[in-house]
Amino acid sequence: MQKVDPPFAPGHRGPMNHSPPSKATAKQRSKARVAVIGAGMSGVLAAIEFKRAGYTNLVIYEKGASVGGTWRENTYPGICCDVPSHFYSYSFELNPEWSHRFSPGAEIRAYFEGIARRYEILPLIQFETEVQGCRFDHGRWHLALADGKTDTADFVIAATGVLHQPALPDLKGLDSFEGPAFHSARWDHNVAIEGRRLGVVGTGSSAVQIVSASVDSVQTLNLFQRTPQWITPIDNPAYQDEERAEFRKNPEAMQAIREEAAQAFTDGFANHLVDAESPVLAIIHDSCVANLESSVRDPILREKLRPDYQATCKRLVMSEGFYEAIQRPNANLITASIDQVEPEGIRTSDGELHPLDILVLATGFRVEDFVRPMQVSGRGGTLLDEVWRSGPKAYLSICVPDFPNFFMLQGPSSPVGNFSLIEVAELQVQYILELIQSLETEGPQAISVSQDAATRYESDRQKAARKTVWASGCNSWYIGKDGLPIAWPFTFDRFREEMEGPRLQDFETQSIHSAHLIEE
Ligand code: NAP
């Protein structure tokens, strides 16, 4: 894995700052122990912003050996972010060195590592330290670590990710396969794919990137499709040296690209997902149909690749090269369902055995596992597992009643999917900071959302979720246990408005008699 320190834009604008001045004294803030769980994009961001706000008694627990979260775990061939790089960057650290409009995963990971180093976050991280439990007792959170150690924190920020726990398919005979078999997020780089017979299960964003990047290296590529996906075309030109030089000299040029992308994304896409009948979604649908029609020459293959649901119902797949890749002579699209895995390959329901050397399971993630397997026990011993028995839910995606001073980034009902999760996380971190800072007045307090406010939010969320395009008749990881989409069901503009500042009447506070925080 390439490790580089990205040079940063000279004269960058500095971290976001829309929090009001803290009511907590500087001493209270520096004493309050903040534990961030996860050193991915959101956890590193939380550490930067909390530190900047004066919360210097910070620790980040990270179960892996390095930062980067999803960009550390997903290293499959062709991985890149299909959100434009100048948009998928921290607002306070635009990066003139991005190689492409949509840069590859290794570069993104190096960007986060460089930032964690530059902001002196690395020394705060305890790597290879999984948090197994968090228990709220006497006003503080007690963390149980996998190595048997413990810690106590005043605030916990769970930045544990969404698309995190690989979902392995329940395929008969999977263990009998004789060759290497691995999930797309656990790519085995000891296995050379060149000249081999590669099988890929799944047709989501991961599989599409893998297929496009591998087809020319392998002997044969068999793609096992259960459901076709709508594909929207993208161009991914490399930035030229002169363009990068211009970005270095003139950071406003990056800012302009960013703002243009943000606006196009919000007005031309995100705000419309809330309404399956939206004319804008109809235009997106038509452009996906046109892409299929104009790109796939063989009418039989074209029909196999044609979904029977509305584009954007599943997360929209963006690809420069998938349709070309699947039309290569060594590529096969297999639509018969998988009957079983055998030592030599996959047998489909039509009786055919598809011989394979390597099997890649691009079968997605267990999104419902939010925060888990960590055991979280709140006020009065309330278990998060119990509260979330019918699926994870959180007020504004950030907090849960009876779990005071415990906040989530990218939590349940957060905008997710075709979004710049960096923008989402930046807004959420500022919201949490504002909440904490506005309530620390006379002394340390436990802050939790009221049951009433959480119930009201959940009822609005459910009502809105039913109208979204994700509920328009397809199966996807957006759909939760209750059959409703799990993602933010309102407009993105509303998300930005909600994150402008907490409605304090929705929260309850309780004084904590915590000697260590009371100023002598
Ligand atoms: P995914 O979108 O959940 O796709 C999983 C695929 O596996 C689906 O095609 C699914 O079929 C198939 N599948 C699952 N179980 C199966 C089984 N038992 N038999 C046959 N097929 C099975 O997963 P993903 O591609 O890893 O993507 C997940 C998310 O990660 C994306 O939606 C996106 O948000 C994010 N991502 C982003 C990027 C990016 O560039 N920003 C890149 C990759 C991933 P069905 O459709 O029939 O369920």
C-alpha cells in the first residue's frame, strides 16, 4: 500500500467553525475524557474537531492497525470513490494532489493518514484495541477493551462505520471450494488473479469496480448476478500536472469544483430521493436506460442487464467501464441462480458447473450491525441491543434516549449511499460539539435526547421513508428489518438545516457528581 503525505493546499481555510463559544471552561473541557471509537474518516475528523475545541483529553480506539476505515479494509482491484475527490475531502483540507476526478482507494487512504499525522491525531490512537463494551454508570462511560484493559470516559463518539461488517452469503457448499474465496472487503493480495478463472458474486458498486478492473487480467471472468443494477456513466479523467499546479497556487479553484459538485449533487440528486415520483429521478432513470441501450450491443445480454425497478431505488452504481468489461469475450454474465458451490466452482440452478480458480464474494455488508458487536449499556442498564431489537434507530441519527453523552457519527438514518459522507460527518461532529458545549454550564452533565423527541423523530422518519425512492419496489441494503429504508428520508437541505444546531428542548440533562470534572 502506497503511503504518501499529501501536500496540502496552502492557505487552507482551517477547520470548520460554526459552534458557539463553549460555556464549559477551558479547564473543564481539557479534563473531560472523550473516547472516539474508530479511526476511519469520521473518527479522525471527530478527534481533530474535539481537539480544536479544547477537548484535549482524547483517545481514539481503533481495532485495526492503521487509520482509514473503509479505505483500509477495501483494497480490491479498481477501488475508487465515486464521489468526486475534491468533494470527498475534508472542507478544511482540500488536496491539490488528487490524481483523478474520482481517485483510487489507496490515495484516499493515504490522504486520511496524512491528515491524521498532520493534525497530530496518530499519537492519540490506540491501534489494535477493540472496544468490546461501553457501560454508563455513575455519570461516566466505562469501556471494556479486548485486551482486558478498561477506560472511563465522559463522552463517547461511536465512529464505527456503516458498511463495515462483511455480509457473507449463505451459499451451500461454500466451504468446499478448493481455491481461494474471500469477501471483496477482505481482498487477499497473496492471490494473483492474472490468467486465472475468476468468479464474482454480486453486482453492487464493489463488484462493478472489481469486474471493470480485472477483466483484462484474468483468463475468464464469471459474474454471478442475482439482480441487475442500473449504471450511470461517469468520466474519470486524470488531473494533469498543470491542473495540480493551479490547484496548489489557487485553492479557490478546488473550492469552486467542490461547490459545483455539492450543488449538482444536492439539487440534481439528493433532494429528490425523498420522492419516488420526482421528475428529476425520472431524468436520471432515462439516462441510465440510455446508457444501457447505447453501451450494450448484444440484445440478449442487454435484457439480462436491464433492471425491472426504478433507477436510484438501489444505490446508483456509477461506472466508466462496466458495460465494456462485461462485453469482453472472456466475460460471462450468469443470471441463473446459484445452486451450490462445489470444489471446482459454482453450480447454477440450470445444472451448469462454472469452473473457477478464485471466488470473490462482493455481497455487501451487514448494515443492521451498527455499532455492534460492541455491547452498549446505558442508563439503568438499558441495553442498546434491546432498544434496537427491531432495528437500529437514533434521533437525527446521532443519539438514543437513555444513552447519555453517547453520540454516533453516520448512525442509523444518516444520509448514506450516494452521498459525500465527509460532508455528513462534518455536520454531525459540529452538531455534537454544539450540543455538548451548550449544556456544560454549572458543572458536568449527562445529556440525552428525550424519549418524546426521539419518538416524534422516528414517527416522522417512518412516514417520510415510505415515500422515498428506496421504498419504490426493489431489494437493497437500504431496507431495514421493519421493511423501511434506513437512510435519511428527508431532503439533504433539511439535513443541513437540522445539523445547524440542536433543539435543546429535545434534550434532557442530569448533573453528574463527578469530582474529576468540577473545577477546584
Ligand atoms: P451491495 O451493494 O450490497 O451489493 C451486494 C451484491 O451482492 C448485490 O448484487 C446482491 O444481490 C449480491 N448478493 C448478496 N448476497 C447474495 C447471494 N447470497 N447470492 C447472490 N448474490 C448475492 O454491496 P457492495 O457492492 O459492496 O456495495 C455496498 C455499498 O458500499 C454501496 O452501495 C456503496 O454505498 C458502498 N460502496 C461505495 C463505493 C464508492 O465508489 N463510493 C464503492 C463500493 C461500495 P441483490 O441485489 O440481489 O441483493
